[in-house]
Amino acid sequence: MPQLKRPNNDPGPPGRRERMKNPVEAATIFTQQVIQALPAAVYTCDADGYILSYNEAAASLWGRKPEPGKELWSGAAKMYTMDGKALPLDQSSMAIAIQEGREIQDAAFIIERPDGTRRFVLPHPKPFFNAAGKVTGAVNILADITDQKNIEGSNGHFAAIVESSDDAIISKTLESIVTSWNKSAERIFGYTAQEMIGVSITKIVPPDRLDEEPEILERLKRGERIDHFETKRLTKDGRLLDISLSISPVKNSKGVIIGASKIARDITAHKKAEQQIRESEERLRLAIESADLGSFTWNMQDNEFNFSERLADIYGYPSTNKLSYNDLLEAIDDDDRHIADRSFEKALQTSVLKYEVRIILPDTYHPVHWIRLNAKILFDDKQAPLKMQGIVLDITEQKEAEQRIKDSEERLRLAVEAAEIGLWDLDLITGLTITSPEHKKIMGHSKEQWSRLLFMQYVHPLDRSWVEHAFQTGLITGSLAYETRIIREDQSERWIRVNGTTVYDKKQNPVRMIGTVLDITDQKKANDELEKMVLARTSELLTSNSALEKSNHELEQYAYIASHDLQEPLRKIQTFANMVKEHLNDSQFTEKYFNKIYLSAKRMSTLINEVLNYSRLTKTGEQFQKTDLNKVLKDVLSDYELLIEQKQATVTYTNLPVIKGIPLQLHQLFANLISNALKFSETNPAINITATMLLPTEVAQYPKLLEDYEYVKLVFTDNGIGFEQQYAEQIFIIFQRLNNIRAYSGTGIGLALCKKIVDHHDGIITAKSAPGMGATFTIILPVNHW
């Protein structure tokens, strides 16, 4: 029996077909087998005209077997028109049917076989369409009409064509009585000619479609021709077929309509194929959505651009926006635009467009994204671009990961080179090892090949047993690490450190081990010497380091106090001096502000003296004295009087207690907290300060506090810009800033000094805030310092 060329997914023998679970695939195979059994030449092409399949009857007709997917339009070696002129392949009936999306009838032509013989052929190309009406391919039934041509003019000519047709050809009277019934009608419907001739055609019409026949008869009586009327008809065994009917009126010699000629084509397979295509398109849509792909279709002639919601999201636009392909191009980073332009020019030649570029998203925190675009351009018969269909994938994370890998590999390479580390890669199956030049240098060998067996010969005899044990353990645990001695070819003894990782196959069998080797001989010697020095000086270093650390911290704090606390008095002096300069003739005004200048200068002098005194203090009982926190607060508010007035700030506070502390440090603590509240505010600052005594039960909640002591809790609350609570501990680290220095001046030391002062007083300081909700600083200090 003639066979179609088997596709790659052909399931093979019947036994295997019976095991197939995919009904669509089974239907496809069944259709192919049906085509195989047809005596007529049949072949199919895709939407671009490439031959997909053909049966042996077609190969026999052509006299050759074309390679599927390689040849266009027809398998004939040469083609001619009926008058003998050469017929180009792209002007054949199959080409026209696919390009114009219509059936071609009565377009007979001549083919020439490779052996030089010629045959007359009558094609029946039928294009296939998807749900959107787009041509997806075509089937062509080639009727060899050579013999008919040879007897053309004879009375049997028409009958021969009718009988050889693959379509059911039926004639009937105007009363719907069948008068002829060809072999294809018998094959398609299952009724013989004897069973149907003289019987009403309604025998094969489903009950729910009986009203079609009277309507058809009325149109025929009016002399109308009915083309490609799709309906359903019944077979003898009760199957319901999809049928395409072409019906023409039959006239007698006087031109009177006496009946009808009907061609019925079984399009059941075509309908199933259309359904499969629709299902395939739906699966494709779901696949695109699940893969997080954006899709688009661009009609390049009228510039109509359709896109998915995901595409708009990838480019940073709402799905309601009206986008164009030009918008996609405009989003590309200027440095990458040439990539897209070159790819588009190439696509106009190859029909395939693909590129990876960076795009700039509008109004986003991370505006630069990477995308991958893949598209297909369709052309008309004049090679003018018609339509582009494509998908877009956001590959930002992939690109960032690739860059991280590159950076990591480069850092590793530089680190390996700088550290003089040797690399090795052991094949556990063959025992052979690939090594780096540094490995050879460390091991002191010049051999062309290296293996684990050779390595063990270099290991010091006293170390071999436990090196082997470490190796076997590494095969099980996946990690190798040990230090051993080796004896080089020049008999010198060296210490090396070996590290490795085991690689396993899918069955968890070790197949490979990769690692490093490092010469640690000098390190071993240095460690021995260092251990001796460390033992001798550990006690001395611990003592001196502690003292030095404390000294450095205190010097750091002194320097900051000297520069930070003097700013406000000095600023007031400069401001008041400028005001006096502008009102020299107003004695009352100048006297008032000269007095303010004097008070600020006196305050500045006091601060300088107190800083000098503070620099000499150590943590002893004499440093601490009874300090009225109300006075400390009033002094700070006096320092910031001008700034408070300028910012129209309000400061409220309750009565504060007298505690034992260091006045200068407590002044610095209050000043920093109030300064920050004034600084980090976008509206009129509102600062509130409260003081409460902790109850013993509250003291017990803080592990750092001693239960036998009294503590006061000071709470500073403001309405400033606030900060994320996750930074509540970070803000107390020296030089740590959460805000842009251009927007808010400062050094990042103030809150660190606050914590240092509180720690010096054996207290606790915490912060609580949220963006735009202000900040609350809670300070707990002992009332009587010990």
C-alpha cells in the first residue's frame, strides 16, 4: 500500500497506536492513513508553501520524491500551462490558493517527470484557515487527467472525471430525487448507487437540517449557483460528517432547469484540524501567560498594533495605554538602540527578528530593565512586510545574575592569582587530574600528566594513611580539607593545604572532585614563631589595647564636642553682629543685641572651658555631680533660640528631675536630640520632652539595669520626617546617616555621641519611628550614679 513519508512523531505500528493517549494525535495519524489509501495524488503545504507531506500516488505522478520542508508549492520537476508555456512554481494553483486564501478550480496544467514523460493534471487545492481566518496551509488533490485528455470529446469524458473525483458528485431532480451517485459518494456516505438512485436526497440529511433542502431547491430554480455551503450529512452507519457543498443547476438543451449537480466534499478532517489549531492556539496563549511573556501583533501596513497586558507591564505602561511598535523602540536605551535597528534591517531579509537590549521604564525606582524580543515578519508576494508577530520577556534578573557570576568569576580569578593558589580537577572514573600551572609549581613536578596516584607518591610517607582517609571521607561528605607534607622531586619538604568539593551524578555516585592546593610552608613557620610571640605578649597587649581603645574613643568624642557645641553660640554672635552693623544709628537696638552677643560669647567661653575640663575627666565618682536637667534644657534652648524662632518651632516639656551626672555630657545629649528634631522637620517643628520615674517592675524589664537603683525615663518626641524602624539601631553607629547630606546637613556623629554619653552614665537609649510620623527617643538614666 502507498505510504506517506512518516513524520518524526509517527507512533509506528498499530500496537503502539493503540497505546496512544492523545486523541488529537490519533486523529492526525488516522487522517494520514486515510490519505495514504487514496488512489489520487495528495500532498499538503504549510502557510509558506513548503511541502509537508504527500502520498505515494503523488510521488508516482511526479516521478520523484521531494524532501518535505525543503521544496515549495509542488513536487513536480517542471510545470507547463495547457498551451505548453513554462509555468513558474509560485504561479501554480497551490501557490495561488495559499497566497489568496481560496480554492482553485479548473486550472489544469502539464507536469514533466524527470524521465521526460508528461502528464495532464487537474489540481484541487483547498486552503486551511485558523479561527482568525488566517491561512495555515493547504491540501491539493491532483487528478491525473492524461487519459481523459486523450479521449477528450468522447461521451465518457465527463463520467470518467466524475468517477475519478475524490469528491462525492451527485445529481438530482428538482424534487430532490437522486439520479446519479459516483464512487466517492459511495465511499463518503456508505450508500451504493443502487441504494440511492431514485431515492430522496433527504435520506442523508440530518433531521435538524431538513429545512435546508427546500431552500436549496428554491435557489436552484432561480438559476443560482451555491458554492462552498458548509453543512452536515449522515452516513449509512450513522456518523455525522462535516460537508462542503457546491451545487449548480442542470439545464436541458432548451435552457430549462431540470435538476441539480452537487459536489460534496468531506471536510470533517479539515474541521478537526481547525479545532486542533484553535486548541493549539489556546495552549500557546496559556503557555505565553504562564511563561510571563508579553506578546504583540503589528500590522505593518496600516500600523495597527495589538498587545497583551503583560507587554505593557514589561515596558512600564498601564494596559489601557495605546501603544505602538515605535513606543517599544523609544523605550530602548540610547546605547542599545543600534542593536535593535540592525536586527530589524536583518529581519527584513530573513523574516526573523530577535535582540536583547536595555529599556528605560518611565517613572520607576529601578528604571533600567533588560528585555529579550523575538518576532516573525510575514511578507506579501512582492516581499513587502505585512505583519510582525512577537513576544517579549523581561530578563533583568537573568542579566543581573549573569553579571554577578562574571564578577564573581573575575574576583575568583584575581584572588587565585594573587593568593598563588593551585587548581586541580580530578576525574574519579579515570583517575586523571587537570592542574593549573601554579599547581605544578607548588608540587614541584614537571610531568605532562597528573593523577591521584602520582600525588600520593609525593605525600610524606607518615601522612599518607590519614590523607587517604580524608579523601575517602570527602567522597562521602562531599567536602575535602586537610593539611599535609609533601616531598618534591628535589627532595625538599613543603607543607600544603588541600581543599576540594565532590561532584555526584544523578544516582549520587561521585564522578568528579574539584579543588585547590596552597603552599603553607612559610605560614607554618610564621605560625610557630607567632605563637611564641603571642604567648609572651598576650597579657601586655590585652591591657594596652583596652586602654588605647578607651583613649581613642574619648579623643574622638572630645573633638566632636569641641566643634559641634560651639556652632550655635558662634552662629548667634555672627547673626547679631550683622544685625548691629545694619542698625548702627539705633542705640537702643545695638545695646540690646550687643548684650546678646556678650551673653553668647560668655556661653561660648564657658563651653570651651567645660570641654577642656571634660577632656581631663575619667570615669570616677568625682566626675558626676548633681545636675538639674531643667537648667540643662534651658541652656540648650537658649543656644537654639534663634533657630527655634526661625523655624517657628514649639518646645513643650514637663518638670525634669535632678540626677547625678556630668553636666557637659548631659547638655550635649539634650542639644543633639533637640538639634536633630529641629533639623529633620519639613513643617513647623513640635518637640515634647517628658520625664517619669520607673517603677521597680519596669526596671526589671531591662536586663542591663540594676533593680536596686532608681531610674528616670526621659522621652523626646518630635514631628519630623522619621525613619524606617529597621534602622533604629543603625542610627547610633558613628558616621551612619539615613538622609541625603545635601538635604540635611550633619556628620552622622550626633546620635552616636548620644549613645556614648548614655552608656557613660550606665543608661539606655532607644528610638522608635516611622517615615513621616516623627521620632521618639527614650533615655533611661540612673538618678544616683554609683
